[in-house]
Amino acid sequence: MKKIALCLLSAALALVSLAEIKIENSAKDNIARIGDKVVFKISGAPDGARFEFKVNGKQIEKGICPEEFSYTPDKESWLLFSAFDPNDKDKNGHVKRKENGVIVSPDKVKTVTQAPKDLDKFWKKIKMEV
């Protein structure tokens, strides 16, 4: 009987260690509009799990991982929610993270470079050179 109990306990502990943090967001196809409330839902986070939330690479908030986190963007941006267990590390000692991102109003994002006025002609020329 003790062996059976020990086997069941070992199996339960193995399942707990296999539990994974999962993050989902409310934005369809990971795209939101300015003013849309974006909700990140976190499941499988163990006690003591932490989170970081960034907007355009700048950390906005961090702390103990919640089950749900929401943010309403006021301009075009890239939202990134990261959740992690500080004790879950890879072979190199780096903390394993789960991440989920949303792009806000991608049609309004300004790029560093501008597309050529005649894009088709530009690509045709590039293809010919290759």
C-alpha cells in the first residue's frame, strides 16, 4: 500500500512540474485598436510566479502574476505581457518566460524608413539584381 501511495505521489508531483504558464489575450489575431481594452488571461502560473508588462519595450508594470491583466492603449503601440516562475530556469540558468503580445493600430505605426514611391518598380529592380 505504501508503494502505491508513493507512486501516486510521484505521479502527482510530476504532473505539477509539467504544468505550464499559458497566456491568452482578448485581441482578435493579436491586433487591437487605440482605446480597445486588451485583457491578458494567465493560467497555470504557480504560486510566486511573476509578471512584467511592457509598452513599446518600456516596462510599465511588474509584480506577482495575476490571473487577469488589462490595459487600454491610448496610442499605436506594441504590448508585451511576460509571465515566469523565478525558480524555473533552463540549463544555462536563464529564467524561462511565457510571452504574449498585441500590436495596437498597426496601420498607424510610423516606421523608421519610408517605402519607395513606386514599390513595385523598386522590388522588380531588386529581383533583377539578385
